[in-house]
Amino acid sequence: MKIKILAATFVALLVLVALIRWWPEKKAPELLIPGIGGASAVDAAVTVIELEADGKKQVITKGGDNWLLSDPVGAIGDKFKINQVIELFLKDISSVLSSRVSENDESAFGLDPRERIRVILKKDDHVLVDLEIGAFRQEQGDEIGDTFVRPFGENKAWRIQGRDLRRPFADGLFAFRSKKVLPVEADSINKVKLVRPGLEKGSDDAQIVLELRDSAWQIVSPDGCEAGDIVQYISYLASLRATEWVETAPVEFGPDTDSVEVGLVDGSSFLMSISAVEDGYAWVKVRELPGVAKISVHAAKSVNRRLAELKNKKVFAKDSDQIQSIALDKGGNQWIFQRKGNEFEATLPKNLTLDRTKAESLFQDVGRLKAERLVAVVDSKLKPPRGFDGVLTVTYSDGTQTVLHLASKDEQIWAWREGDKDLMTLAPWIFDKITQPATAFAP
């Protein structure tokens, strides 16, 4: 008796395998889902995407330039992943292979409630697509594979040859949230306010305000600071990405938490609270958005910048054509070169003839000189002028001067401009070039 039962079971399994592998063929393909049209997902007229799987649901709705998720409510969708879903249906979906499916054999096609994915695309209230996507099968030797599907409400499964319709859903229904922390573009930002409540009152880094005025970024607060490459910083804010999103962070966001508020041209803003770095990560809570973003140490430092990192890194105030003379005094290496009409001459050492091309190159290098980075004096072990053993003095055609003190420490070239609150680091190659012995500039 047992042998007969086993034999019957074996035969039934063979029939099921044959059912999946060898489908009855139709003479002509049957159109299951008409293509929604458009050359790309961006051109398609889809405004709502509803996804259902294993009893869970995600509704993605077009809102302006963004896609908004239903879970978590108001989260911004990942445009790339969402476009992948829409692109599945731009063209007609047809098949010549079908089989009737009962509730008992749904699992053989991946169409049981646990595995199937229901996809509904709408244009406003009009349903464009309503399809259940089942298992993806790739036989040995096949390059692509096939996907089983079933139009919702029907009892017939179809095999779509040469297409993997499950790929956009590989990470689940809740992986459609964009890793982009702020739903903004760089050209929509016109103000940034950085606040560090934990610093002493009066510190230059306690509050920094940047504003776009007359198409140029300025440091509004603190006063008297010339802005550097703020555009690069704004681009970084707009492109900041999370490594992951969580509902709640393992840190507290208290009154002493650093914050960066990003203002937009339409008058709205996003306030980011940024935790201290711990275990190689920091956490960002955006007041206007659900969840908390986990970001890398590099990202945290790049977003929560110090004033020294935002200031102009040009070392000398004026360009080379306004430099009248350059004087170096460093460890016995002393020289003074000055401009005389279209030529250059050495006043120290005397009787040294300068090569015009070499001298002109020196003046250009000094005029273009930029610091690699700026470091607040209070954050450095160096306390100028103590510890600095060289001086480069630049005199301009209007009689004003910039005095730059130089030091080499901890394999870094340090510079301090008299009167500044910041130290600078210089690239070794340019430092070596502008501090050569006087004879290096001779013919």
C-alpha cells in the first residue's frame, strides 16, 4: 500500500514539473498588459504605484519632483528604483505560454500569498496595470530566465520568457526609500545656518550663517570672513546620502546637539540635527522627515563644517600683477626680489641677476598660492608666532603687506598670516618651490 502511495506521489510530482517546464503553446502571443507608453519612466504618465507582498503594502505617490512613500509616511522615494518598476511596463507584456492555476498549486508558480508581488500602476484614479508577479525561473544553461505572472483576478498563469520582472523588488517593499538625506537640489538652496550649542559663546564656530546674495555665496556670520568654495559645500549638502534609515536612533538628540538648517528659495527649510560620531558613524534627524539617517564619519565632518573650512583659502589678498616685492627670511636663506617695470631685480643679495622667466613664475606662484586646509589656532598645538622659523613678506603696489610665518612640524608645512585666527597647511611641493635659495632664480 505504501509503495502505491509513494508511486502516485512521484507521478504527481513529475506531472507538476512537466507542467512548469513544458507549457502548452499558443499559436499567437496573447496581450496581457498593454504598454503604458513613453520612451522612459520619466515620460510615463504614472502618478501612483501600489505594491503588495506577504500581507504588507507600500503606496508610492508622485508629489512634485519627488515620489512620496506611505511607509514611512512622507519619506522620499528612490527615483532610480521606482523608475525600474515603471520601466517593466513601458512596452506590451505578452505570452504564448499559459496554464490554469488553482489555489492548491499557486506555490508552484510563486503566486501564493507569501511569494507573489502585486503591482498596480495608476494615472491618478485610472488603473494602468494590475498584475501579480510570481517566481523567476532560470533553467540550467539559460542566460536570462522567465517570470510567471497572473493578471489580478484571473485564474490563469502566464510565463513571460526572457524577462526577470522580480528584480526591482529584490530588496523588499520598504527599500524604495531614497538614501538621499535631503530632497533638494543644490540650485534650490539659498541659505545655510550651522549651530553648535556646545561651544563657548563667542566662538567663531558657535554659529555660522551662509547666504546666497547677488549670485555669490557669502559668510554673513561671523562678520569679516571672506567666503571660500561654498558652492562645493552646498553641492555636498544636496547630495548627502545615508548608509541606512532607521525608525529611531540609538542616540539622544538634545539641546546641545549640533544642527545644520538648509533654507530654500521657496522659503521652506530642512533642519538636520547631527549626533556626535560614535563607532564610526553619526546619526542625522531631519525635523521635516520621518526616521533617522545613519551617515559615515566623513559625511558627518563634510556636512558639519568649521568656519576655517568655509573661508577663502587664498593665502595672499591680491593677484600676482599687484605684487611689488617678495622677501624671504628662513634659516639663513634670505632674499628680496622686486618688480621694476616689466623686469625683476634682487635687492638682496646684491649683484644677483634674476632670470626674468623664473622670477615671473615665482610672483605668479605666490599670487595664486592656496592653503590645503585651514585650522583654527585654538585647535592647534602651534601657537604663533612661537615655533615658526621662517617669514615670507609680500608687499603690494599700494604699499600694503601680508606677512606669512612658516614652520615645518609633524611632516606638515604650516603657515600663519599675521592677525589671523587660523593656521594654514601648504602643499610641500609649492612650499619648496617658493622658498628656494636666491641662486635658483638666477639665469
